Amino acid sequence: MSETIQELSSEELFKLAEQRKQEEEAKRQEAVKQQVAEVRAEIRKLDTQYRKDRLALENEIAKLTGKPGSSGKGRGNSRSAGISSKIVDIIREAGEISTKEINQKLQEAGFEAKNLSQSMAYLKKRGEVTSISHGIYKLS
């Protein structure tokens, strides 16, 4: 092998070095990409657990006060976050469920889902739910 390297011109050696440098950089970028994907998966896991815990606490408050969804008043976007959490819980219980059934269960729980399609799109974008066919969802 050393004889082969010694026989190469400086220009050929330079090209080999550049090629090796590019290969190493591609490997490094792939490793970083994998690490980022793992961290994002952990963030999604933490977000899901947070919403689940928060919903349980909100439900406890609702039981104590007799006012479903009352803990979300006056906090901007937290009402829709409560709806998203409830949707995830509904899907978790059902396994696979249609938007019509989700809407019905939300109403039974005291939530008004005016923009259910937007909530579902949001949850899909976050990677929490998957559409298995038109209007049928399951957890990701």
C-alpha cells in the first residue's frame, strides 16, 4: 500500500485527501442528524407526558369545581392545548377513531371543538397522530 501511495503524484494525493475529507464530513453530518432526531423524539415524548399530566390535573379541577374545561380560561392558547391533549387521550383510548367520533367524545367531555380539522392538522404536524385513511386517526 505504501508503494502505491509513494507512486501517486501530489495532485492525486490532494484529490484523495479532499475525497476523504468530504466522506468524513458526510459521516459527521449524518451522526449529527441522528442525534438531532433522537433529541426531537425525546422532546415529543416529554411533551406528550406533560400534556397527559396537565390534562389529568385539569380534569381533577373540573371534577372539584363542576366546570369542565374551566382551568383554561384567560390563558390565551391553553384552551386549544387542552383540546389537543384531550384529542390525544381520546385517540389513545380508542386506538383508531374517526373525526366524527372524536368530536362526539369532545362534546361529551365538555369541550367545544370548533376547529377540529385544524387541531388534527396541528397534531399530525407535531407527529403525535397519523391519518390512516380519510378522517380516521391513530397515535403515531
